[in-house]
Amino acid sequence: MPQVREYEAAAYDVVVVGAGHAGCEAALAAARMGQKTLLITISLEMLAFMPCNPSLGGPAKGIVVREIDALGGEMGRNIDKTYIQMRMLNTGKGPAVRALRAQADKAAYHRSMKATIEAEPNLDLRQGLVERLLVEDGVCVGVVAATGARYRAKSVVLTAGTSSRGKIIIGELMYSSGPNNSLPSIKLSEDLEHLGFKLRRFKTGTPPRVVGHSIDFDQTEEQPGDVAPHAFSYETPDSAYLKDQMSCWMTYTNEKTHQIIRENLDRAPMFSGVIKGVGPRYCPSIEDKVVRFADKPRHQLFLEPEGRDTEEYYVGDFSTSMPEEVQLKMLHSVAGLQHAELMRPGYAIEYDIIEPWQLTATLETKVVKNLFTAGQMNGTSGYEEAAGQGIMAGINAALRAQNKPSFTLSRSDAYIGVLIDDLVTKGTNEPYRLLTSRAEYRLLLRHDNADLRLTAKGHELGLISDERFAQFEAKKAAIAAEIQRLQTTRLKPGQVNDWLASINAAPLKDGVLASDFLKRPEVSYQDLMQFIPLAAPLDHTITEEVEISLKYAGYIAKEQQSIARLQRMEAKKIPDRIDYEAINGLATEARQKLTKIQPQTLAQATRISGVNPADIAILSVYIEQGKIAKVGA
């Protein structure tokens, strides 16, 4: 076979490899920051594709989508244009765990994102298979495609996802493939290993899809969308809220389903030893659930439409790699699916990831300079986690191309900051899923206030327009003015005691500030307005922020005090490439972990498993005294 000749195709400021959710955000961010950008991907039909659940959002993940939008990213705007159902979850709980979730029209989401990318002035979109990196003196200067085309760049972002040496498994059937039977990327993984990267195998899975008209919905429970308007993007007006939403439906497995699974475990790749990769703990296959939770008589399933113009339904929480005929038996044992027609079988996919401790907080690799990675190839699961990394990698790749200082988010800034810090500080032994419980400051990292946390940063980066920033500033001023009004307006017992009696609440004995009255659990902002009405009503996004800020003021203040302590430790920088072997007194495990992770700040060092307070005290003294030697010195 003749050798493919390489040739100089074009030069860019930033090249992004892979056009999944991470790649799209990375490329758009770099281009919008004024950098000439190339987005190259195996298949244009897979751009912003949803190979698993056609939905976005949910606990923690939905807040990430809001954060991407607050920074000037695209995911929130795109889902607001293409959803078929929207629901706010956890409405009966506190504001820290409320989360928006949208069911997407899968095909429309792809088309809309592709059109956005095609219309971006500084962004070229190209189909191609990247097989290796151009690396000179330890610095990435471009990529080489299978056709021989060399694309030079000042910085490169890799977002190869599950196509990296991807292998699809359905029962005894195994074949090399990316997600949804797309072309796999083989040589790029080999090139990364050659460059010295540590890779490992992960696994994820997807459930079968069935034909909509073959489902008996009368045997299932309907889950309609919300009537009240919601949006992921701060730019989407309430007037755009979709009235004609499509319902999802809920059903359950049963003992017959579980018996079919148990009888066929010898053919289940998860248990027969065929699958080597580590799967996601928080999204197990149905066969894994049946084995691990043998005492449960049933597991809930969700039947979710994949779009308006398709009969395809996604059987949520029914991920499986069982043989196809076993999948059919399993489906037909479930209420509502007794006559379901299979459109696509479920499958497992194994793929390569880069061990994420090889990255810095900017998502630049420590092995090769000017090379950034994002998305599932960093060990995460989920479209939202991928996109959150993507926008950060794109921002930092653009800043590097401009020779400007890097940009990071701390754990107190955003869930995106929690996600990246967890990856680069702790690594991950399984596909990482972002959870609200992973965030220490979740009362501050809410769905409602992502713009207050991040929009000014997005504007400084050039990702938020002056017009949008002016609107944001006006909103911020309105919130401050209303808080000030409530903190200076007094309520008298005679104004409110009759109403308090009507709801069986304790009466007032003395006058009280309206802001303090609002802190009562039984009092809402709307309740308060009947006593001190405004001349003109405020937008619900403003009143929501006012109410949360005042009701939870004490808790918020405590978290802010904790953040101040954290920031003092974050300010203590650790020099690059320290020789931890030269520090006397460090425990052996701490020395090994610190050498492996190479933390950038003292605060990051405290979050490394196996590094104890005594080790931190020793490290702190050595840093302050300037006694630390660098590796090779």
C-alpha cells in the first residue's frame, strides 16, 4: 500500500479536533475570542450528536449548562431552540439543588449547532480523521490528518471522545467503532502513547431504541413538561417558551425482566469478562443493577421521544450490552413494551481516556505544551461535563495563541471549577459524573445566579457582547436596589398579623424590617408584596434572586467566609516541577502523590488523597523559606 504523502494544508491560531459537545464549545470560544480556528472532525453528521440520552441538564449538570451560557458559550442557547420538553427538578427542595432538564430533539439540536458553527466568521469546519500531532521540542504545533494534510496551529485542543480506539460490544458481537457506528480513531491514541501519555480504558453504554407506535402508553405513567416558562440561556425570553411540549413516560422492570437477565448473565459481556473497561458507577447497565441490587423488585424506566419527526424512543435507565435477542425478551417483559419493536439495540462501547492528572487546571497537558484536552477523553461522562471542559479548553487555547495569561475557575466560582479541579487533582478511576454533593459551596453555585458569578468574566474574555453585559448590569442594579428597599422598609404588626393568623403563623409583636420578615419560612416574596407593593413589577429572575439572597443570607455568609480561607491558600503558589524527594519529613504516600499530580497551589495540594495536614504544614514552610529544589536541578 503506498504511503500517504503529507503536505502543508493551512495554518491557524487554534485547531480543535473532534466536534462533540466539548469540541463545539472549544472551537466557538476560540473563534469568538478573535482567533482563526479550525474544527476538524471524523464525521460532520456526528457534530453535537447525542449518541446516548437525547437530553441536557439535571442535578449539577443543568447548572453547568447555565454556567457555559453565562460565560458566553452555546449549549444553553442551542437547547433552548431545539427542546421538546422542559422541566425544573427538585422544586420542593432548596435552591442549591434545583436543576433544569430538557428533552432535546436530537436531529434538530445537531442541525442548529452545525448551522451556528458554519456561520461563525473566524471558524472553519472540516471533515477529517486526525491521526497524529505535530510536536516540536515538546510543543504541539499542529495536527496531521489521514489524507496527509498538515494543519499548523499555535495551540491545539483534543476532544476525541469515545471514538478513541472505540469498540462496540453487543453480546458476543464486538467490532471497532466510534459511537453510533461512526468511524473510530485508532492512530491518534497510538500517537499519544508514543508521546508519553498514560491512557486507560473506560466503558459506557446506551439502551435500546424502540418504535413509538409499538408502545402501549396506556400502561405507563405520563410525565409532561412544565407550564411555567424556563430557559437555560439568560438570553432566551419567557415569550419563547414552548407551549406544545412532548411528554415522556415512565414504566418499570419486574421480576420477569430480572429473571431473563439472570438466566443470561453468562452471555452478558459485563460479567463474562469480555468488557475490560471501567463503567460509570452512577449510570450502571440494567444487568448490573439487577445483580447489585438483587433485593429490589423493580427499577424505573423512562420512555423518551428522540424528536418530533421520528418514531424513535429512548428507553432510559435500560442501558445494556446483552445479545440482541435477549434485549428483545427483556423489553417485552416490561409494561407498555410487550409489543415494542426494536429500532436499535443497546450496546456498550470501550474507549481510551487520558489519565486526567496529566493536565493542569487550564486543561493544558503537562506532557506536551500548547496541547489542551477536553470532554470524555479526560475521563468524564455526560454532554454537559464535556461542554464545560470544552469552553475552558477553548478559552485557554485562544489565550495561549495570544500570549495572554490563562483563565481558570475555582471550586467557589462554578461547578465547572469543581469538575476540572476534581479531574486534575484526584484523577478518576471510573467515568466521572458531576454531582451536587461534590461541591462544597453548592448554596453559592446555584441555577439562578450563574450570570452573577460568571458573566463579567465572560465579558472580559470577549465572549459576552457589550449589549448583553449592559442588560446584565441593569439586572444586577435592580437586584441591589430591591434588596436595599427591603432592608430599609419596616413592617408593623397591624399590617401583617391578620394575614399571619390566616396561615396559622406566629404574629409580630414589634415592627420588623421587610428583609427579616422575608426570612420566615412561611413567607414568600410574593406574599410580602401585598404589604409593600412596587410601583412596577420586577422580572421574576430579579425577584427570585432577591428572595434567595435574603432568605439564605446567614448560610451564604458562612460559605463566603470559608471561601475567603480557601482563597488565601490558593494564593500560595507552588513552583513548577518541585523535587518532593528533597523535602524532609513528607510521608512516603504524600511524596508519591505530590510528585505525580504536581499541584499548582497549596490549596490544591490539600485536596490530593493521601496528603495529610502534617504534609501540608511541612510543604508550606519549605515554600515560604524558598528551600525547594526543582527536578533535575
